[in-house]
Amino acid sequence: MFESLTGNLNSALRTLRGRGRLTEANMREGLGLVRQALLEADVSFSVARDFMARVSEQALGEAVLKSLDPSQQVVGIVHRELVELMGPVDHSLHIKAKDEVTVLMLCGLQGSGKTTTCAKLARTIRDLGRKPMLVAADLQRPAAIHQLEVLGGQLGLPVHADLEAKDPVKVCQVAVREAKASDCDVVILDTAGRLHVDEELMAQLTQIDQRVQPEQVYLVVDAMTGQDAVNSAKAFNEALELDGVIMTKLDGDARGGAALSVKAVTGVPIKFVGTGEHLDALEEFHPDRMAGRILGMGDIVSLVEQAQQKFDQEEIAKQQERLEKGEFTLDDFKKMLGQTKKLGPMNKVLGMIPGMGGMADMMGDVDADQGMRRFVGIIDAMTADERRNPSKVIDQSRRRRIAEGAGVPPHEVNDLVKNFDGIADIMKQMSGMGMRDRMRMMQQMSNGGMLNPGGRLAKQKKGTGKRLSPKERAKIKKVRDKELRRKKRQQRGS
């Protein structure tokens, strides 16, 4: 997500950090590179021009040029202005009380991911304890009706569809009446799309808007279409007065120009973003978090939220009890890898941890997820006793047998066994820590050189790799002690 923009912006800002003392001349040179990075990311020219005017006015001020660390000041200014550019955002769906029906209308061009987004939104609303109904009002494309019925079936949600209907307005009106009769309290309208904006499409959507009167109208746009997404958002907003934008395929957008431009051009905020094909891959759009990701600062808050939603909390509690007793086996490690996989590709997860975005870049074409699968294959080829005590039990003959069973070279089995001692020590140190402090510890491990670009843990045992320095160990202990004090306060309070 935004890889090219992040890389180019960081390169531009590094030119400022590399100067001994910043003058107005080299500050202007660095800001020119920031402007170039925005334009190369397909940010609208007028948006980039106005953005840089605001940044330059602040960055070229005497207070910044004479500060102790002017480059950091510039990063702060760029971050604030990015947040201002993309926000503020109201994430509320404005759903009425349960005895009333709330109508949400989704519109967009054909191919933007509108039908799938309807299902994702319905899943989000269902998880809020409401009863949504999906409405197939796209009568131009029969496949859209079938697609919505399939998605509704996967979610176990009702879908109102009429293959014989000719008037989408009547379909929507009948659906609202049906929702009231069947105790559904939210109706989501999947309207027709076109390959481009035209008068017929806009007239049809305007009719639905006027006669059904939805509480919220959202435009679904494909982030990968860049400025075309911004232009279509402008056209739809002029016809319908949009309440928000849902941006799809953001996980595949390396440039990011649409996300940075749409609010400034239309005045309509991005409310949600699609970050994958699965029906749970819909996230609230937070400008401050997105600005952090763009500048390589990570997004620890979103990562923690996702972990709390997607991790098996009961399994985490059991693992926590075992860790507090000093127990951590390869079976536990395998479960931990399985939990981590739920957060998405490893490069994406690393990019969300502060300080580790650079490591994700360094990995390049290395497939960290494939490496995780190989780890699991090796563990699966072991006996129960070998998984409990790998370093004590696994000798040369067992190593060859495990390698053959897993279909890997023997040295990979050896690497995993040697690495495991360091992993177990780290996990025991993490016992008692909250999710945020665990992420901070991972950051410290990265800064200390414990993680290399191949995604492998370096060893802590004598003669097998780099040890943590006393300073790094003290940092980790400080984080752990802080978490323990917090837990004690909570216990006293309860």
C-alpha cells in the first residue's frame, strides 16, 4: 500500500536529514523533492501545489530552520498537513433506532468493487448487532444480482432480488417495505454502474435518491484508477451529494494519489477502505493512521485493533498461562504463526509496526509467508517429543528424517531448532505484556539487529549470532515492568 509514495517521500526527507545545518536553499531543494514525490504518486496537480504551499510556509519559517532538528520538524509538518488533507472523517453510519429502517445507498462505476463492498458493509453492520438486508438494484448486469445472492448466502443475510423487474426504483421501494415486514432494520442498495459517467446512469441514481431517500449515499471507487477515481467522485457528488467514499483495492495501490486527492477535490471524506478480497477486509479510514503509514511511521493502533478482532482470544489466554509458567514449545510457535497469518501478508504486518517499515522494504522479493509455511511443514514432520524439546531431542539422524518428511534441506531444520531457543526466550520475556508493548518490543528487536531482511530471527545463544546489548535488554525489561505495574493497578482497582 502506497509503496512508491512512501519510498519517494522518505528519500526526499532523508536529503534533509543528511545536511549538517539546514539553510533556506537546501530546505527548498528538499521540499521540491517532496512535491515531486506527490506528483509521481498521481496526486492531483492542484492538490499537490496547495499542499506544498502550506508545508513550505511553515517549513521555511525561522523557528524551523533554527530548531535543533529541523528535518524532524519538517516530517511533523508534512504529517499534520497529510492528516488535514485527508480528514476529518465521521465513521458513523447514522443508523436509526432498531424499530426503524435505515437505507444506505452504494453507487459507483462498473468494476469498482461495489457489489462486494455492499456485502462487506452488511457484514460490518451485522457485527454491530443489526439486521441488514441486501438489495440487488443493479438491473443492468444480471451477474450482479447472482453475485449479491451468493455473497448474501455466505453471510447468512437476506437478499431482495427480482430478475423480472425493469424499474430499479420500484425494486428499492419494495425492498424497504419487505425489510419492515421481516424485522430487518438496515437496507443496503446495490445500484447499477457503468464503464463511465453518463446522463442515463446519473438520472437513474437521482431517481432512487429522491424517491427512496436513503440516509447515507456512499460512492465506491477503485483506488488503482488514480485520478479517474477522483474525477468520478467529483461527478457523482455533483449529482447526488455524497455522504462519503469507500475506496477499494487500496492494498494494491502503490501510488496513493486517489486517497490523497479525493477529499481535497470533492470535499467528501473517505469513510472506509477495502484492503483485500475477503468479506472482513473493510476498515475505517483514519487520516492520522494513514499519514503515519505513508511516512513509514507504521500504524500500531490499527494492527492492535485487527489482532483483537481476528485472534482467537481463548487460545491467546491459554498461551499466556503457559508462558507465565515458562512453557513455550514448537506447537505454541506453530499456533502463533497461524494467528499472525490472520492479519494478512507478513510484509503488510511489518509495515504497520513503527520502525519496521524499512525492514519490510529490505525484504524485497523475499516471500516471508512462504517461509512461515516452510516452518509449519518442518514442525508438522516432528514427533510430539521433538516439538516439546527440539534442541535436546533432535540429533543428526532425526534432523535428516524431519527434513525428508517436510521436503526441505536438513540445514533448514537445524536453523529452526537453533532459532527456536531465541524465540522461546523472547516469548517468555513478552509474557505479561499487552499487545502494544509486544509490538514495541518487536521494534526494539529490529533496531537491535535481531531480525534480518530474510525475516529470520537471529540467534541469541553464544556463537550463533548477535546478542541483545545490555541497553536493549534494559529497554525490554523496562517495557515489561511497566506492563506488570499496569496490571497490578488494574487488579487493585477491581
